[in-house]
Amino acid sequence: MFLGVDTGGTFTDFVYSGAGRLRFHKVLSTPDDPSRAIEQGIRELGLDAAALHLVHGSTVATNAILERKGVRTLFVTHRGLEDLLSIGRQTRPELYQLCPDTVESPVNRADCFGISGRLNAAGDVQQDISQDDLARLKTVVDAGAYEAVAVCLLFSFLNPAHEKRIAEALPDDLFVSLSHEVLAEYREYERAATTFLNAYVGPLVQRYLKRLEHTLRPKHLFVMHSAGGVMRADLAGEQAVRLVLSGPAGGLVAAQSVGEQLGVHNLLSFDMGGTSTDVALIQGKPGITTEGNIAGMPLSIPMLDIHTIGAGGGSLAWIDEAGLPQVGPQSAGAAPGPVCYGQGGDIPAVTDANLILGRIPADARLAGSLSLDIASTRHAFETYGHSLGLSVEAAATAVIEIAEEHMAGALRLVSVQRGFDPTDFALLCFGGAGGLHACALADKLAMSKVIVPLASGAFSAFGMLAGRQQSEFSRSRRIPVLDEDAGMLIDQQFKLLETEAAQQMQGLSLHYERHADMRYAGQGFHLTIDVNGCDTDALKRHFEAAHLNAYGHKLERDVEIMTVRLSAFVDRPAPVVPQLETSEKAADVAGYSEVYGTGCVPHYNRSDLKPGIAYAGPALVLEDTATLWLAEGWNMQVSGHGHLLLEKKISH
């Protein structure tokens, strides 16, 4: 029995797979202790935790970094490089801003320790670490009440001896993060930042996962990581920084699975939850990047290429200093939540606006049990609308239009701004609030096809079940591709990574995928190329073709590998989605209600919809975990596996 659990800022989603069927559930999150919501959901589903293979998507690491609530961490580096994390690359996020916002340094200068010792660029020891420095480091650690230490030395990815010696000198009860173990790659700033963040949140993640295991005692506990695979809970605690996209990654894994099922390979994914919206472009499979960023710091681990904005169902409406209406990124979260939750909120949010406009029926119960407070919601919009000189409905419409423009901008960023035409893609919408805005966003991008997948309101949790057990390994080595011994050196590096993978994932039958970061000699950037089954001549051709596609030109320069990358995974089948029986009889209308600007529209229960019948908008499709607003001008059919396929009517 498998249970996927995705902890979001507002709701915690569940997908259960067992006895040949799928069950979906949703409860309000408990941000003070996410495990309480998980316990509640398992209890309400009537499951025995001890029999479960539990796969979890967690926001513990992400929230701790964004809110700067990690543990006190000492950063150890070479003497003279103590300001490495504060100086960074000296890049300016807003190039022409004369008065840029001051970015808070991730670490206090007092929490940085410079130590002796130095390696050269070949990894050879030029100066050893002094015993006095190690003794002084231990004194600083003992006096500073540190819970974690992050160590990053120059060229440690070539020779880790000095970092290991520092770790041996530290107390056993400390969480120690060594850069050659976290990210064995060149570029010391990115390596240092990733190593520091791993130490900063590692103890929190370890404590959370141990508490979850102790409380639930599941048969197995796995955690989704940012590259779209799952790892054992003990590994997740050691590699906490790899969990920053834990939840959103599940959505993309599930999106790829649905695309394969439907034979649709070009997808724009749109995941709108209660707190944020995640968008991505999929061509057969999601893109991977090693150039992530969180809280102003680089994150160079492999992660799915997802763009996130602060626009969700709980995004709050407010008025700026110029008197203009704005929406987000501040969110009502799970407590108190939007006004309509009846938990004390008084600032209107996007969900409240959908309720006012009738896109969420007043008698609906969110997550199957949460009744809505329409009176308080109207009062909140009366106050907000009065400030703008708008009626309640006009103010709610403004909130929806602003939020949808933010979301359309995010979709354009991952498509148009990267050279892709959205009309060549289908929009795959999920998340509890995704279906409410699907048609409007497709219209804004001139897209004619929308997919609302099965379990759309708990889709990321479904992706937890579809993810394969997988770990990522990398090692920086500069190898000119056309050198005589290049092939041997490349294979040698991959064999070392395969040995490392086998040690970490003991007892598993592993499969491997090989990639390499490649560049023209002298370039400061790279492209990641598939290495599987390629000789060096083919590698050079593949890189030049990729460079031509990305930048429009090729260069007459030598090509070199900078980093080799290995994905080690266990191949297993995805959860079975049962086929639906076709029907020649349309589903019964479950009710009617008024939608502002449209009139009286029918309701359909999603569970009643069967393949074989087309439905025309306007209409509302209701389920416990989500609502779909099928706008006028759109048709809907059901696929054989229960996915809703929306298509824009062609006007003659």
C-alpha cells in the first residue's frame, strides 16, 4: 500500500494507492508541526500507517531558508575567504536600479571561521592545516552554541583530505556539511552557498523526519527531492538542501506521466495551490537545471526547472502607496486562511474572489468538509471595494484579473521568453485552485487545449507515487573532449560515481543515466549533454548542435567537459490508473448556481463524468479536492483514465 503526501502552505494532500484503486484526500496544513496534518489525513482515510510505503513532499527545508529560521551555523573556509558568502558574485539583480534593496547576508561575519591550509588547482597540498587552527576551531564551536558546521575549501572536489581532517576535529553531535560531499564541483561560491544551506536546515529536516517516523512508524518512509526522484528518509536528512522543491517536483513527475499516457509531449504545467503557483515547460520530460536560487543564494544541485511566483488561492489583495490594487505575494496560509474559511481572516484573497463571483458555489465544502463563510467574505470585499470605489463583484473581478495576469506572466517566462510558442503546447492545470483559472490563462496565451488531470487537487501527491527511487551524483574534472585519452578519463569518472552510488544505495538493482556539463574552452557557462552511449566525436557533435540551438552559432574552439553527472535509479512501474467505462449517457446535472457575468450555470460532479460524452461551457465541475470553471467557448471530454480534456470552440 502506497501513500503520497504533499505538504503545502495551505493544504496537505494525500493520494492512496492500494487494492487496485486510488483514493484522494485533503486537509488543512498545520505549519507549526506539519506531521499533525499528516496524522489527521491518515486517520480520516482509515489507514494503518504501519502498513504504508509513505512518500512525502516536505516544505520544512524551503520554509526554514525563506523565513531565515535555520539553526545557528558556523561557516569554515580558508583564512582570507571568510566573506565569500557575503560578497558572492557581486551581481546586481536590477542593473539600472540606482537605490537597490539591501540584501541581507545569509551568515553573520562572527559566524565565519578562517583556517590555514591550501590546495593548488591540481588538488596537491601546498600548505597543511595547522594543529593550532584545529584546536582554535574546536574552541569557537564549543563557545558558540552551534548546531551545524559548513566546511568549504578551495579545490576540495579534487582532494577532500583537508575537509575530512576538519570534520574529524569537530564534536560528534554536530551536523557537519562538507562541500566535497554536498557538491563535488568547481565554482567555490556556488559550492559554499549550497553547503551552507545544507548545514543551515539539515538538523531541522533530520528532527522532523525522525519525529514523523517515530509518530507514524510507516513500513517505509521516502522523501521526494528536487530532481524528481525519491530518497530514503535518512539520506534526506543528510542531504536536506536537495528538498527545496520537494513538493512541486512531484507535480512535474505526475505531469510527465499523464503526458505519456495521453500521447501529449509538449506541455506547459500550471500548479496553483493555496500559497504559490509553480509553472514549467515539458518537452517529453521536464527540464533539469543546476542554476537554482533561493532567498538570494545560488543552489547548484540538480533540480527540475520550475518557476514559482507568490500567487495562489490564499494570495491577499491589498492597495499600494499609489492607490493601485495588488495581489500577493503575501498569503493567508492555512491559519487564518482566506476569509471564507471562517477562521478569523479579514483580508480578501483570490479564493474569496472566486467565491464572490460564484466560481466556487456558496454551498461547496473545500477538502470535502470545510464549509464557506459567504457573509464574512462579502463584508471583506465591501471594505476593500470601497477603498477603490468598486462594488463587491467588481472588486472581486479585479482581484481575479490581477492574479491571472501574474500567472500568465509566469507562463510566458518559461515559454515565450525562452523561444517557445505556447500555441504548440497543451496547458496542464492542477493544484486545488488551478482549474478555476485554466480557461482564462489558456485564452491569454492563445492556447486551445487544456488538460485537467485526474486527482488535480492532489496532483503533486500523486507524483510522489510516480517518482522512482533516485539519487544524483557529480564530479568536476576538466577533460578536453578530443584529447587522446579523453574517452578513458570520462569512463573512469563515471565508474567512480557508479561506485559511490552503489555504496549509498546498497542492496538495490541500479540503472544509470550519464550526462556532462560541456563548454567551449574559455567560456564561463556550460550546456548539459546526454553522454549515454556516445564516443568523444559524437559528444563534440552533440554539444555543437546544442550550442547552435541555444545561441544561434558555433565556435572554432576546443570543446571540454567540466563536470560529469550520474543519475542512479531503481526502475519500477508507476501506479496503475484504472480505465473508466465509456458511456453514451451524459452525467446528471448536480445543481445550478449563478456565476457573475455569465448567469445560471450547471454543476457536474467529476466522479459522475464518463468517457464518450462532450460537455460545453459554461459549467462548474466539482470534486472534494478542486473545482473546474469551464468557461463559455470551451468544450470538455473525459479521457479513458479520467483526465478532463478541454478544447477551445472554433468560431466560424
